[in-house]
Amino acid sequence: MHDDDLARAGSDAADALRLSLNARRADLETLATGVRQTVALWQEHERAMVSLLDGIDASLGDASPTAGPR
């Protein structure tokens, strides 16, 4: 094998590795976006549940022996 052939093979291998790494990066960015969206949905759900419980507590008022500040 000549030096030119070795250099070309090395360049081709580097290009293939670069493409593979770029694909993995894109996969990880997609995954991270999904995780952020899931966290946002859970936070929204949590806020809704707290609001619901606060409303229940307010509607029960002093009628419930367990009602009171949290």
C-alpha cells in the first residue's frame, strides 16, 4: 500500500467516524428533548394536583378536623 492509499483510508475512516458521532449526537439531542418535555408535563401535572388539593382543602374549611395549613 502506498502512502497516498494509507492517507485516503485514514481520511475515509475519520469521515465515517465523524458521521457516526454526528448521528449519535442527534439521537442524544432527540432523547434530551423528550426528557425535557416529560419533565415539563410532570411539573404541570404536579401543579394541577396541588391546586386541586388546595381547592378541596378550601372547600372543606373548618368542617374537617384534619383541615389546616400544610
